Amino acid sequence: MLIDQERLKADLRTLTSLQRLFHYFKPYRFQWVIAVLALLAVHVVEAAIPIYLKVGIDLISKQDENILLPILAILGLTAVRFAILHFGRRKNALISIYISYDLRQEFYAHLQTLGRGFYANYQLGDLIARATNDMESIRRFFRSAVHRLVSLIGVALIAPIFMVQQSVQLTLLLIPLLLVIAANGWYLAGRILLASAGVQVGFGALTETVQQNLKGIRTIQSHAQEEREIKHFTGVSHRYALAHQKLINLNAIFTASTVLGSGLMTLIVVGVGGSQVLAGQMSVGTLTAFIFYLAMILGVIKESSFVVYALLNASTAATRVFEIVDEKPEIQDAPAGSSAQPINGEIAVYDLSYSYPVGAGVRSRLVLEEISLSISPGEMIAIIGRVGSGKSTLLRLLARQLQSNSGQIKVDGQDLRDIPLSHLRQNLSFVPQDTFLFAAPISENISFDNPERPLELIWQAARAAQLEATIDKFSAGLSTLIGERGVTLSGGQKQRTSLARGLIRQTPILLLDDCFSALDTKTEALVLSQLRAIRNGLTTVLVSHRLLATRYVDRIYILEQGRIVEAGSHNELIGQNGYYAKLVSMQD
Ligand SMILES: Nc1ncnc2c1ncn2[C@@H]1O[C@H](COP(=O)(O)OP(=O)(O)O)[C@@H](O)[C@H]1O
Ligand SMILES: [Mg+2]
């Protein structure tokens, strides 16, 4: 998670992510134009106030008591200013909420399309940081910074016109100082950008650490590693604090230097303007009005540090968010217009080879080599092989969670790549090796794909997975909450719940990936003995590193180091007296 400094610098120059962010304004552009016009109008009204102030003060200095008109004018203008400001700010804040909502929706929806490879490359904490912290930076930018930016530009355009009206000479005197302040701001902005990227990376690391720690808290405690964890956290936390400190230092320098500039400008105006008043070349009212305009400019210059910070912060945040939004799903859906034909469950695999993408610490080597197999609709097949022989990889390819490098997979004669993904996944259930259960009632975990299913069907699936006795023991029955705040299931119970989730769907194809591994032999035999009846006429592929399953299936494929070394029924393979026969005699 190193920051790509070069890319960030390039970003600073072009601010491409920021430009892209502004596309999200499009749906709201008319509303936004109204908001901007209102915020600009605020400054026009604001700039009119000193005119009446000047009239009032000049009347007072002439001992004239007729100042009711300027007072009423100032009161009226202030009220109008308040009303427009409220309207503009509110509108702008609402738009910022809409925009960040849209972006968050897009981000989240995109995450749903990304596959195994993507999730292997990104840490969860980092992704969460992007979805929360970065998203918040962007919203803050649209809410406060955009509005202040409009003020900045508005005041920069309006105030000088009024200043020149009061005194050309004083205005010209201030210009060099303003240029110095602007140059200084630009220089510091670059450094602030890098520092704020550092803070965001630090936040990602912090989230990741906390998450890992909480996920593994039981292991940490049982190994008495709390001290080491705290030490590790301290390191991460310390780096985050340091990154923050750097950013705060830069921001402080920025703010302090603008304050210094402001002071100098005030000094010039009071010094030069004051002596002109004394010499009778300028009225007190004019000087007061001028100081008022100067204050307007100084006010926004002070705020500009915030604008620069929020702008750059949003730019890095947007870069990080768009990095995810731009990730292409590894699994491309079938070309548009591909038909979703009914699936009967015939599977044919030709010369299928696969190697995982080369990544950190992973060499490119074939995990599967020239696999060919053919399964008729309704058959029950076992794929047997040692741990690491490639069984899970083969099932992932069949389920199109992975894309094969060479060879072909056909379902009902149709290339897997031409079947729309959602159609395939409606017709194929995959019970993975590593079970995942939601923190939800057990019934919702079983009937995950369809919360409306009748209870009787849920019981049926539970029975088929040998889960009935377990559920009966819970007083809340099927409504028993499992997971974080509910009951903790044993490994075998979890596996059976996950199995029930796959069985209940009654899809034409069911892939079971070693999902009896945590069951005792007796329970496994019970599940297997009923499986054929439940899956009657439906294709079932079950993977196992144990041999029990082979007695219940039509055909067995033996997978050894990514190759199919033997295939046939239990009796045929025993007759061949080869690899399988040896395995059986070893287990007996
Ligand atoms: N995501 C991955 N990236 C790289 N290699 C992997 C990945 N998943 C599995 N492998 C490797 O592929 C081989 C086959 O793994 P797998 O299909 O899980 O075997 P099995 O399910 O038979 O135990 C193993 O050597 C494993 O290390
Ligand atoms: Mg496996």
C-alpha cells in the first residue's frame, strides 16, 4: 500500500480525478447553478453594505444626524444577505449529499461484480477505508469546499471592483502581496497533497490492523499474543499519527503565512490610507469602506487553506475510489443478447488447463492440465484427490468463478462463456469448501437465495443435511440467530448449514466442494445415502479427499497433481487394480 508519489504528483498537475468527480454534478447541474448564483449574489449584497457604511460615517463626521437611511439600508441588505446565504448553502449541501450517495452506490454495486482475483489483491481494511473515509472526504469537499471556492472566486472578482472605486492607489499597492500569498499557497498545496495521501494510506493500514486483530482475537488470546498485537498496533497507530502531524504542520504553515500576509496588507492600508485621510485626500468613510473590502478578501484568503486542503484531499480520495471503480471484473458476462436457454445439467469439459495469475509469491504453473470429462444430466459424480490436487480449482472453473486459460467447458452443449452469468448462477449451486454464514437466523442462512420459501422446504433441506436434530435443540428452532451475536455453531454444523443452503435450491447442477470434511463418517454416510434421492434427475458433482463418497456415485474421477489419472465406477476401478484400488486397500 505504498503511495505512488509520482502518480500523485501527476495528479496534482492535472487533478484528473477531481475533473472526473465533477461529472457527478451533471444530473444536478441546474440546481447547482442556482446554488452558485445565490452564493455569488451573497457577495454582491455584502459588497454593497460598505457603500452605505461610508455614507453613514461621512455624515457623522460632518456632525449630520440624518443617518436613518444608511442604517435602514444596511439592515435591509444584511437581512437579504442572510436569506440568500441560507438558501445557497442549503442547496449546495443537499447536492453534496446526492452526489456522494450516487458515487457510493456505484462503488458498492461495482464491488459486487468483482471476483476472486480482485479480492485477493486488496485488503479488506483498505477497501473499507475507501468506502468510508475517502467517500467522506469527497462529500466534505462538495459540501464545504465547493461553497467556499465559489465564495473565494466571487470575492476575488467582486471586491477589487469596489476597492478600485474607493481608491486605485491603495488597491495597486496590495497586488504584489496578494501574488506572493498565492505563490506560497501553490507551493504548499503540493506538499499538502502528498501528506494527505499519507494520512489516507495510514488510515487504511489502521483499519486493516484493527480488523485482522478483531477477527483473530480468539487465536491471539489463546496464544497469549496480546502484547505483540498491541505493539504492532502501536507501530501502525504511531505512523498514522506521524502522517497526521506532518499534514497539520503544513496546514499550520499555510494558515500562518496567510495570516502574516493579511497583517501586512492591513498595515499598508491603515498606514497609507490613514496618512491620506490626515492629509485630507480621503474621507474617513472611504477608508472605512476600503478596510471593509480588504476584510472580505482576507476572510476568504484565510479560508483558502481549507479549500486547498479539501480540494487535494478529495482529489486523492477520488483517485483511490476510482481505482476500484475502474477495476474490470475478471469474469466477463456473456455477450449482450446471449439467450438464456433452460439448463438440463449436462457438463462437458475438453482439454481444460488452468494456472493462477502470477502474483506476489506465486509462480506460474499449471494447477490443472488437460482435464476432460463428460457428465450426463442427472448423474452423480465424485472427484477424488489429495489436498492441493486441484479439485477446488476445477469446481471454480465449472462455476465460472475463474476463467480458464485453455480448453473448453460446455453446459448443455453451450460454451460456458456464452451463458449469461446470472442465468448460470440461478441454475448452478456451489457449496464451497470454506463455509460462510451470515449473522442471521439459521432459516435465512439456509434459504438465503429466497427468503420467501415455505418453512416446510427449509426443514426438508435441513433434514437432508442432517441438521434437524441440531436445530431441534435450539429453543428458537429455525429462527435461532447464528454468528456474532447468536449461537456459535461447530465446524460440522456450519458445514451442514452451508450444505443445506446448496441443497434447498434444487438447481439442475450442484457442486459440493469437500463439504463433508468436518462431519464424522457416520453423518457423512447418512447425508450421502439420501443425496441421490434428493438430487434425483439433477446433476451433482461432489469433491472429496476421502473415499467414502465413491460408494454412492455413478462415476469417480481421480485427480492427481492437476491431472485425471483414472475414471470409472467403484467396481470398475477396483477391477483395474490401479491407483484407486491401492487407495481403497490403504484405507481399509
Ligand atoms: N488463488 C490461488 N492463487 C494461486 N494458487 C492457488 C490459488 N488457489 C489454489 N492455488 C494452488 O492451486 C493448487 C490446487 O489448489 P486447489 O484447487 O485448492 O486444490 P484442492 O481443492 O484439491 O485442495 C494448489 O497447489 C494451490 O496452492
Ligand atoms: Mg479444495
